[in-house]
Amino acid sequence: MKGTLPGFVTLKEALTLSREQNRENHRKFVNPEMVTLLGLINFDKMFVRAENCSVWDAEGEEYLDFLGGYGALNLGHNHPEIAAAVELARHTPNLLQAALNPLAGALARNLALVTPGDLQYCFFGNSGAEAVEGAIKLARAASGRKKIISCQGSFHGKSFGALSVTGREKYRKPFQPLLSEVEFVPYGQAEAVEKALCGRDAAVFIVEPVQGEGGIIVPPEGYLRQVREICSSYGTLLIMDEIQTGFGRTGTMFACEHEGVVPDIMCVAKSFGGGIMPLAAYIAKEAVWKSAYGSVDKATLHTSTFGGNSRAAAAGITALEVMWRENLAAQAAEKGAYVKDKLLKLQERYPFIREVRGRGLMLGLEFAQPDHNFLNRLTGGALEKVAQEYLGALVAGELMNKHHIITAYTLNNPNVIRLEPPLTVSFAQLDRMVQALEQVCEKNKGFGDMVLSSAKTVLGALFKRK
């Protein structure tokens, strides 16, 4: 067992792999179809450095990150204060279950201070899906009921329980049967929620204050207040999934605060760890928590080995401090309004931008599908599926490969690209993104031309696999 294991890649070697070596490792040992998918639109570049809103590839070319880790990079890449916080905690025990971690306790106190209303008790995990899992368990245990209501088009994660309440059949179907007694209602329709709850048998209604993967869907004004009142009327707990919308992203610290709503349970993750450490939590009202875990024999019903470890907690404490000190929520509101106005002006000029929507710096651009008859005549029908499944990806590919702007489409609506840059993005960088989008639109006024041009690589790769 002594010596070097043949074929073993050291950290130093891993940091200097070529693009093809990296592809081969992923192809052979991770997910070969993901390698193919990312390669279709040249999204498998090697990025070797990152700072704030910028990343650099192996050739030294700078790209602006308008994807922002799906909302995990509110503070930007490699924020120096977060890195310093993790370093400061390096001499403390990172994992010691036979003790009360002081950093986790301080972080829990701080989270209770910044979240709305009387949310108080929290549980730390490592991912958004894990937070949703714990929140669902808490709701069932606290209410004594089993039924769960969620929304069509929602996304809450891909672990078993989180997937059960995720509102897209594509992701659920291969793993059925999932959790029983889950019902989906249309998003944004309070009357549908009341109809689902009127039997007084639902443990919980789980909802995103803005649907992220659903296509950056903002509900009608007053919807969240209405569902809060409806849940209270029927004794159903309300879970607010703020995993993507939280920590200033939409212009308030949490998106539910736009309507002054306090949920019974809130899920947070992504930017909670400052973009450096995995960190998630659900936080609940005292009565809800104690109904489920309010005795010594129930204290260990839900646990996580790495949840609330010292380094993650140090990152979380510092991330909250920076967000509050720099008032990033207000920055998101101001910068979001600025760039949204520019995008709406682009929409007036280019009608294939069907809609511009969102709040703060959580924005979505939905593109109209090109004329399928035209595409089918040119390609014998082959392009219709590509356009339906990859339209947002094709636009994102143009922005990235020709203008060095990183975006991506939303999982539940491939016609939408998301714009979720770090909240520290500058106005000049926002302008650069708009100018790049304008150039893409101007160059491809027919839009079908852009799809036809960009899809050549996609079609070639798809047919090569047949």
C-alpha cells in the first residue's frame, strides 16, 4: 500500500489538467451524457480563475458570470472575507458531535435575526434539497397530517422527498412511486390552494415566492398574502422555499417580505455559505418546532453529520454580516430596476423576446419559438425538437461563445434564460451584458437563422450518437 497509486491524480495535477483530460475524466467516471450535453453548445470550457463577477478560461479570456451559481453567488466568486472566515476557523474542531458548536449556535441566532417575523429554531444542512427534506419532515411531524400541496412548475430539489414536491413530470417519472399524498396546484392561483386545503387534511403547502426553474415566474400581487391567510384558516403549515430567492436576490432580504408574509417554515441555502462553503438550513416558528421535536427523546429524530460544521458556519456568519453591512438587497433592487428597463426596451425592438420578467437581480428572458414549419422544411423535422428543448441553451451559447457572457436556461422552461449575476455586479457590467444581448438580437433578426446556425453543432452531435 506504500507509494503512489498508479493513475492517481494529485491535487496539483488536477489543477493543471487540459480540457480534453477533464472531459475524459467526466466521460469515464462522472456522467458521460452530461459531457455530451455541455459539449453541444461548447459549455465545457476550462475555467481556471474567478473573482467577483468574472471568471477566466485557460487561455486567459475573461467572462462575465450572469448565471451566478443559480443564486449561490450573491457575494460573487471567492469573496475575500468569506475565504478569510473559513481560514480563521481552521484550528477549531470542524466536526465534533459530542459537543455544542459555538459557531453553529451563533449562526442560528443571526439567522433568526435577519429572517422575517418570529422564525426562531433552525436545522443546518448542506444543500437546498436537504433543507426541503427536513422542512417536509418537520411539517408532517408537527401537524400530524400527511398530505403535501405543491405547485405546478415548481422546483425544490432532486432528492427523494424534494423531488416528490417538484412540479415537473420529466424529473419525477423515472423514480416513481415517490412520496404518497402529494398534490400539485397551479402557481399563482390562491383559489386553487384553498380548494386543496379545505378538507383540513393537508400538512403543508410549499411554495417559492418566485418560481426559479419554472421560468422566473413572479406570482400576482397579493398571492403570497392570500395563501398565508388560507393556510392559517385551515391549519396547514406554510413552507416558503427561499433557496434561490433569499439573501437579497429579489431586492429584499427574502422575497416573501415583498408582501410582508411570515411563513411557518423557511428553507434557505445557496448564497448562505457565501459562495464558498455548502450551507443550508430550514428555520421554523417555535410552536412548530416544539410540536415535532419538543422533547428529549425526539431531539435526534433528524440529524446531519456535516450540518452546521465549523467552517460552513464561519462562512455563513460572515456572509450574513457582509450582506447586511453592504445592503445587498437594496443594491439588487436598484441594479435590477436599471437593467430590467434596458431589457424591456430591447423587447420593444425585437419581438422574439416574448417577455422580460422577474424581481431584483433574478430576471428571466423568455424567447418565442421560431417558425417550426420553416425549420422543418429546412431540416426534415429534425430541428423542431432541438428548438423546443434547447432554445434557451442556443441563446446562452451565443452569449457565451461569442460575447463571453455566461447564462443558462431554466430547467422547467427551456425557452427562458436566467440572468442572476452576483449582487455585487457593476452597472458597467450590466451594460456589457445588455450590449451583448442586443448584438445577438440584431445579428439574428429572423431568430430562426440563429437557431439554424447554432443548432448545427447540436444536430451533428445528436446524430453522431445514434
